[in-house]
Amino acid sequence: MKVWIDQDGCVGNGVCADLAGTVFAFDGEYAYVCDGERVLTEPGALVPVPVGLESAVLAAADECPVGCIYLEAD
């Protein structure tokens, strides 16, 4: 599974980073995906979900109030 965030739709509540902080980063305004230690700020950045974090990422996508977290199958 891979994940990306549409920053144009992000309203900045940070629930994704609360639920899966190793996959998502929140800068106080927008959320971004992370590739290991790197925060990817370019629009449409797509990263693989680390093994064991799938359920946390799914929960983050479900809890996003604007539905701007997108998942893609490998």
C-alpha cells in the first residue's frame, strides 16, 4: 500500500500525524507524508506504508475530516 495527501484539501487538524506519526508529519498548517526521516512537501508525493503501520494509516484516512488522504494498492 502507498499513501499520499492532497495538501490543497488539507485543513490542518493533524489527526493523521496523531494516528500515524511515522508516516505523516504536521507543520501546524498542513500534513505531509514521510519517507523514513524525510518529510516530503512536494504535491502528490507518494510513499510506501511501512509494514505494520497499515491499520494506523487506514485509520488516519478514515478520520481525516476532509478526506484528503489517498491510498493506492502496490
